[in-house]
Amino acid sequence: MASKFKKDDGKGDPAISTASLPDIVFMLLFFFMVTTVMREVDLKVNVVVPSATEIQKFKNKSLVTYIYIGSPTEKKLGTSSRIQLGDAYAEVKDVGAYIETRRGEHDEAEVPLLVTAFKVDRETKMGIVTEVKQELRKVSALKISYSTVEGLASN
Amino acid sequence: MKNVSPPQINAGSMADIAFLLLVFFLVVTTIDADAGMFRKLASMDEVESQKIHERNILNVWVNKEDKIMIDGKEVELFQVYDIATNFIENPKNDVLLPQKEWKTIPVLGEREVSKQVISIQNDESTSYGQYIAVQNELARAYNHLRDQLSEQEFQMTFEELKKTGAIEKANAIKTIYPMRISEALPIVSTN
């Protein structure tokens, strides 16, 4: 009976080779490097973009200028919607100048291709969005995109 | 001379280095492929009140309570799609729906093209979510009609047509059903 359950003879299990572990991790690394994009900015406003079904993907991300609108993440700034351009809060009147600086970063040939993308929280009132749209018209940045996630339309 | 083999390099920390890189990329990158609804704003020079015949324009209003009104009637969001589809297509040549004119279109030849325009107006306190939802329904109407025509003519959807690089065919369909959504300025009450 006793011989049926042999005690550990002290040899132990053979070590599992971890030689291929780096290869696996590198594979993961390359996967993430290929499928992801660099984060553009640190968000200072809360943005939950609405969902929609009839959407198109951006063809060239370097041509996109983002305008974020939503309630500020810092509680002490209140809850009314704020605009974020680049890394900082901005007012409606700053939009034109911001678009101009963005244009300066591109070749003249690319300027007509620039798209302004609205990343706007779904609870935002349209008033501020309309004002920004007016500013864009003033600097003739007419190509816009309403950023949405794919999914059934909400509300 | 004795053959000295070079000392083995310990590769044990390779995994750690790779993990470090992996974590770095996980932190600084995002996975979301950005997508959106593309629209073109009217330029400043364009005259605000172009003369458009009343039957050729579909007025969609979204008020401050996110309620939708189309040509004077209050409607629900799910009805927008049907109304818009019927308006754009005007299948029975209704005299109250848009006029059509014969145009020569590359690839497809002589076709009737509707003079439709959809105008979407919003109040200052309309929620962005509802506005986008209505825009989405209107776009769905256009896309449905384009798909339908594309299936009929080229036996594939409009999306497939664009993917296969048949740009001329895709453009022909766009000419028949041009997406004309005017985002007019919100109404300022004048009294």
C-alpha cells in the first residue's frame, strides 16, 4: 500500500524552458506597435462621443485636427462645456488661430485636405458646436467630421 | 592551441526588456481607429438664402427638447429615415416632393436626378447626441438609396464598389444621389 504513493524522491520537476518567452513578448509588442496609434493629447474634458452607423474611417490621420468639447475633468471648473485645442482649454475665438497654426505645420498642397474633427460629448448643447462651426467657416476650414463610435444610434 | 568557446550571454533578462517595451507602448498608444461622419460646411461667400423651390427642400428641425419636426410635423427619430428616403427618391413623382431633371451621367447614361436638399436646423440647447442621431438617420437614407441603385446596376453594394476601386461607377451613383445636407445656422427668434 505504502509503495503506491511514492514520496518525492528529491529530483523535482524538470525546469520549463523560458527561452522562447522573449519571442512571445516581442510578438505581442509588435502586434501593439502595428495596431495602435500614439495618443494625441491628454484630455482635459470629458468626451463620450455619440454612436452612429453611417461612418467612415479617417484615411490619413496626420491631416486631422481635433477639437474637443465637453465638461471639464477638473471639478472646480464647473460643468459647463469647454473647448480643448491641443493641450489646453480655449475659447471659441481661438479656434481660427489654432487652425491657422495647424495649417502652418503642413505643406500648402496638403492644406485643402485638412479635416477638422469634432470630438464632442453627447450631452453637449449644440450652441457651442455651432459657434465653433461658424469660426471654422470664417477661416474656410470647411471639411469637418463628427467623431463617433460605431454602434446603434443612441438617444 | 586550446579552443576556447566564448562565454554564453545570459538571455534571462531579455523577456524583462521586451515586457518593458510592451508596457511602454500599451501606455502611450491608443487602439481606437478614429471614425466619423464627414460633412462639408458651406463657405462664407455662399449666399445664405439661395433660391430653392419649396418642394425641393426638406426642413428638419431639432428643438431644445430634442424633439424632431419635419416640414411642420412632429416626428419620432425612427420615422426620419423613411421620410428622408421617400423625399430623396420621390418614387411616384409626387408634385409635393422634389423636382427631377434629366442629366447625362457617365457610365449610366441619361438619368433623372432629383433636386433635393435637406436642411437640418437646431436650437442652441439641442443636445449634440440627438443632432448626430438625426444626421445619422439622414445619412442612412442616402446610403440606402445609393446601395439600392448600386445593387441594381452593378450587383454590389456602394461600399463594395468603392472598395473595388470602381471610382467612376461610384461617382456616377453619387451624382444621382448627391448627399446635400445643409447645416443651416440655428434660428434666432426675431420678435
